[in-house]
Amino acid sequence: MVHCQKAKNMRRSGYTVLTTCSPRNTEYVKAQGADEVFDYNDVDVGLKIRKFTNNRLQLVWDIISTEVSARICATALSSDSKNCRYASFLTNRSPRDDVESIGTNLYTIWGEYFRSGSTQWPASREDFEWGTKFMELTERLLVNDQLKPHNCSVKEGGLHGVLQGLEDLKSNKVSAAKLVYQIAKA
């Protein structure tokens, strides 16, 4: 399952893009390039994805990275797990022991040491070089109108408004939009 803004570029790379969302966002997600969209509220969504892929799905990218989304992904992945991979943010793992779990943390693209809580990441020249190439590609795609940013919802309140936005996110009041807060007049 992928974020809709990445769908068109994944299709350009030869992937068939399957994703989940609420029914109210299905048309938006398809317009962003998803080949097939499933309702994440459906209790059988994982099984429906597995059936749609003829039990051949081997790669999932879980951008939500919750226990529920990980279970959906685990059910959707092929029962023949020899090449199955589950990728997510940070250190989330697939609930299936037979599936390779890959965590990502893009902070390493800056090529500098950093620490988050008790976890430390050393500086990585390889990640920095990859990040540089990725940013150059992203800029070209944006300039050529081949990559569209997610819908933005511009909100009032500056930095104080962000606190309400976080509450809105937590309460699932935000859908198919990124919240943006102006903190200074342009």
C-alpha cells in the first residue's frame, strides 16, 4: 500500500500500484495513479488484495505503520513468502515472521550522525549520495509536472494552530490533505 502521490512514479517504474483508502477518497487516489483501490475499513481488505493479486503480492510499503495497517499488509502478502518484503517507517515489523521487514528513516540522507531517544544512527555517505540523487530526480519530476504534491489545507493560527492540527490528525478529522500553517506573512 502506498501513498497516492507516489503512485504515478511507481507505475512509471513498472509496478502495479494497489492502495487502500476510505471510499470518499477513491476517485482522488485513482486520479493520482493508483491501479486499484481497496477500502481499508473492510474487515476482509487484506484477503481481497491477496485475491486480486492471485496470491502473488511480494512488496508492500506501509506508510501508516500502525498495528492495523501491518496486519492488513501481512494478510495481503503472498502466502509463498520467500521473496515477500514489508517496508514501513521507523522500526515497525510485519506480524508475519516469514516476511522480511524493512524500516526506513530518511534522516540518514543528510549524511550526518543523529540520535532519536536511545537510538543512534551513524553518518552514512552512501545514504547522503542516494539522497542527493533522489532530490535531483524529485526536482526534475516537479518541474516537468510529473509529480504532484498532496492536496494542502492551509489553516490559520500559525504555530499555535499546529496544536489544533495535531489534535485533528489524532481524531481522524483530516483526510486526503496535508495541513499547512503560515507562520509569517510573505
